[in-house]
Amino acid sequence: MEKASGGQQRACVWCASSSSSSSSEPAEPAEHPRDETGLDDSAPPQPSRSFGVVITGSTKGIGLAMARTHLALGDRVVINSRDADRVQASVAELTAEFGDDNVSGVAANVSLAQDAKLLAKEAAEFLGEIDVWVNNAGTNGYYYGSLLDTDTDIMSEIIETNLLGSMLCCREALAVMRDQEGGGVVFNMDGAGSSGSPTPRFAAYGATKAAIPQLTSSISAELKSLDIADKVSVHTLSPGMVTTDLLMAGADTKVSKFFINILAETPDKPAGFLVPRVRSLAAEAQEGARGMQRKPQKSVYIKFLTDVKAYSAMMRRVLLGENKDRYVPEDSYLPFL
Amino acid sequence: MPAPLLSRASARASARASARASARASARASSPSSSWKVVSRSSAPAPAPLGLARHTTCGSQKTARIRTSASAQNDSQRQTQNHDTNSTSMRFIVTGGSRGLGRALARELVANGDTVLLTSRSQESATKAAQQILTEARKLPHYKPGGVAHGVACDVSCAKSVAALTDSARTLMDGADAWICNAGASGDYGWFLDQDAEITATVVRTNLVGGMLCAQQALRLFQEQRRGALFFVDGAGADGLPTPHYAAYGASKAAVAQMWGSIQDEAKSVGASAHVLSPGMILTPLLLEGTDKADLAPIFNVLCEHAEVPAAFLAPRARELVNASDGAYVRYLSIPRVAWRFVTWPWRRNRHFDEANGLKLYSDSFAARMESDTRDVTRERESRKRERALAYAAVAAASTTCAAAMVVLPSIL
């Protein structure tokens, strides 16, 4: 196995690097051309081996985009969603593009223990070894508004899908991975609220996402105590604002339109940023598990939309009027604001 | 406002000894089902010491039975209460009030003369806790008569149950001034990887779904009243630090802390406020289970407390916050306090655990602890006064310095 990205080339370097440039460089192996996969220049060198990847909630949005990017980089992916029809449709679409052997689908509700177990079992059967597991399934009930008017069933659904689902899937994924020769990496998806900042129009979603980085750090600490941190590790992915149904359901106020136009990206952009980093972490875990580099893996927080990027985008918007009306028309009297 | 305060103070001073003595006697004499409490002292212009006033108003409209069963909702005798902001008696809902911090808070509030509606998952334990709290409250050194405790069964993770709790609060107390979302599940102490999925689900549902359902119902209730205060209770993990061995608990508490920020504006818009109570480290199974007492005894001795100690600190502050307009995060174990505790650690040695062998030195019974020593509770109870005195002293020192500077500086320049 080749040496994947070095330890120094971790989170901070990636986060600080810009991803806005779209010009592609032919530095990749010929079978994984960058322009096709939407990778940016800052991506770490990619391992040539193929990984077995499970992405929950991957029939649409960022999950689907990540699945696509993984497939384009030569990985094998298990698609998941609660809805069997959607799973079938997505699998059919991806199979047409990437071949039968590389894509499979499991309909499972991640907030149910037996479903999570089933997903892990079936994924392990299809993939052989689960190298990467992304806990992406999340919802905000497609509802933006006050807590007072929130339907209690939706509230429970949000919390159980986002937080309980991540917990159950983490457990199932780690249970499979710790017994694998090659170990594995698990990723939890953060979201608005993860920094602890208030999320008044989607309190339930924000609260669950605030719990995610804390959950990741707790599990990491336990893996270290269990002395299996060199084999399996848990990390957090931050896709930033993505123009998915979840976000666009909230594009109904001046402020939200303003920020969506400035900061949101189509799903392929963050996917192109996150997936190469996910893969190089997976390669590191493989090295750790196979005894080439036995040292505990540190938990990494991979952020697509860093504070620096967000503030600079805001400045460009305010000063230059950049990205005004990009996705949704803004009604404003001032030329730039 | 000053007049009733004065009269209350003098009445208390003269009646304190006799009131406590008679309170204990009546507690022993009366069976729980027939015991009673004066609810509204502020509106009773009793010239006699309070200990006697209790007897003279017995049976009048201002008394209420302890209603401990759901069927009591049908009771035609509705308690009448003064709800204005100057009322000294307040109405609290405390979820998860049958054990631990919730019980200690309820007890503290009852000892303050407040009406408390406490919940537990089973009606039996709620009823029992409500009865026991009334007796236990008398053991607190700052006990004031007049408190009432109701016990109602409620599963906070069930929307219908929480809605029914609001109805109980309307029936039993004619609303609520404050709602303390204390009910929490810790799960078992152990590896996250080995935890039963059912337990993980219970933790998330009780702590986070429960907190959110209670917050929603509380805000609806407060919206009708145009006032009220909502309190969350934080725990390990709320600061975002990892909580190995109880990962699910920590994550849910991290979520609750964030939720507090999210609902600030909404609480304000309905005329209420939302706060967090942080009890610090309490000697509970969650904290102690699976730890090496012999190794950690010095740390536990310095930092841990029995539930009644943070409750004595938090309850008066919670009462003050009932009419606050802005949300507050009330921390018992704040960083200066932690620092002070470590500075004074020699005085805290062998407090809870024997540092030589890790053996437990305290009693699990609240009554027994109060018999032996009430200093900790009294100190926390009085801490508000100390804080105020310190603040006044700081202001006085600052203004003196400024005045001195204004005199001295011109002469130098």
C-alpha cells in the first residue's frame, strides 16, 4: 500500500486551504480525473485502493453527492434511506453510471436499533469490509418556525434521526470495524448549531447538531481507553451550508436568503472537498490497523466552510455585491445589500 | 414592599423556635392524607406568630390539601392564590422530582413556602416523594411553613403525558410561575460500544426530547399567563467536553445547553424567560459508579456535594429569575468556586470519602445528614447575601478609588 497523506497534512492545512478555485490540475492518476469528481486543488493525494463506504441518508442532498464522489474515486458504496423506493431509484441511477458491483442499497431507519444493525450487517456482506461509515442521515422536518408551533412528532423524529440515529449507527459501525483486519473510520455530520450558536428557527435540529461534536469526542476518548484507537476512529465532517431541501425550506426571510446566497454551495462542492479527506483518513486507519503505523488516530474535524471563508464571503458580498440573488432572489432596495 | 417584608421578618424572628417545634410535632401527629399547609401567607394579615397563624387559618379557603393523585384534579376545592409578582409564594413544576437534584430542589422550594408540582414516571413514587418532601423540608434549617407539594405521574418523553402535566398544573396550582426541566436519564456507566440500544434511546428521549417537549408546553403555558420562567438543568458534557463512559448522556446535555440559546427570543416574545441551572458535581450513582474511590477520593471531597447543597444555592436564584426578562446560566460550581475549593482543600479532606481507603463517610439518608450537620446547606442558602455584600464592597471600593483619584490627580498634575 502506498503512503497516504502524511500526518502533518491534517485538518488545519485542509481547512485553511481555499476550495473556490475551479481550475483542475492533472495531478491525479488517470483513472480518477479530478474534473469529473469535482475535487479541488487542495485535496490531499488520494490512495489508489478502493474503500467500502456506507453513507446513511444518501438518496439525496449531500449524502448522494458524497456517494457519487466516492464512486468516481473508485470506491464501493452502500446507499441508505428510510424509503425503499428512493433507495431503489438512487441505486438504479448510480448503477447505470458506475456499474453493478460498486453500488448497493439498504432501506433502513437509522433511529431504530434493529434497522441500524441490519444496515451494518448487509453493508458488511456487500462490501466485505466497511472502511468508511458516514452518519449523514439527518432531518429538520423541513420546518422552520417557532418551537411553540412545532409538531411534537416531527420534533421526536428530528431528534431520533439526527442524534439517536448517529449514536446507534456509530455503535453498529464500530462494532463491525473493530473486528475487521483493516479497521475503519466513522464520520458524523455536523450542522447549524454545532458551534453552540443558537438556532432559533430550528431549535430541535440545532440541539441535535450541537450534540454531535461532543458525541464524537466522547466516543473517541472511549476508543482510546479501549486501546483500539489505532484501528477505528470517529471524526466529524462539516459540509457547511448546502443547497438541499433542508436548507432551502428556510429561505423565506430576508436574513436567511442573504446568507443562503452568500454561503450555500451546491452539494457537489462540499462533497468534492470532504470525500478526498475522508479517504485519506481511511487509508491512515488501514495503516494503523495493519500494524504499519500503530498509533492512536486523532479525531479530526473536517470543515468545508471555515469561519475565515464565511467571513471573507460576507465581506465580498457587502463590498462587491458578489453572489447576490445567486439561488433565491432577494428583495432589497440597496444595490449590494 | 418593605412593610410586609419587615413584618414577616419580625414575625419570623419571634416565632422561629416555636414554629419549628410545632411543625415537627404536627408532622409526627398528622397522617399524610390529612396533613395540610397554609398556602398564601402574604394575604393573611395574621398578627399572631406564624406558628399560630397556621392553626387559625386551618380549614379556610387559604388552605389546600396535598393533592397527590390524578383524581384530585376533579376536586372542586380550587386553591386560591395571589399570583402577582410580589407574592412570596410561587408555583413550580419540577419534572423528575422524586430523586436526586429534582427532589432536593422541590424540597428546598417547599421549605421556602412555595407550591411545587413534582413529577415522576410512576404515580406511586410521585405521591410518595410529595409526601416525604413535606416532612423532609422541615429538617432544613431555613424552613418556612406554607409549602405545598403535589405529585403527578409524567413521562417527559411522551408528548401527551407532558400536555397532561400542564393540565394538572392548571388544575392543581392554577398555572405555574416556573418550570424546571430536571427529569433526566443517565444511562448506565460503561462503554458506549457496549451500551444497550434501548438505554441509549431512553437517555436521548428523556433528556433531549423530554427537555424540548417540556420547553414547548411550558412556553405555551407561559404564553397564556404572559409570564413564567423555564429552567433547564445541565450536566457533564454541556460545555462540549468529552464524557467517556456516559457518551449518550453527555451528548444530550450538550444539546440541551444549545437549545437554551435557541429559545431565548421565543421565550421573550411570550413574556417569559429561559434559564439553565448547573448543579455541578453531585454525589450520585452516575458520578460515582465505576470510579476508583481510593484514587479519586481527594477530588470528590473537594468538588462533590450532596444534592441539597447545590439545591440550596440554586433554588433562591431560580426564584429571583422567575420575573427576569433575560435568560441566565446559573452555575453552582463556577470556575472561581472551583479555584477556591482547591485553594482550601485541606479543610475539605475526608469530607465524603476516606482518602486513605476510599470508604464512604456519609449517610445516604437526607434526614440523617441534616441531623449531623446543616452548615453546608445554610452556607449556600446565605451565599446570595455574601455575593451581594461583595458586589457592594466592590462598588464602594471602586467609587472611593475614583473619588480619591479625582481629588489627588489634579493636585499632582
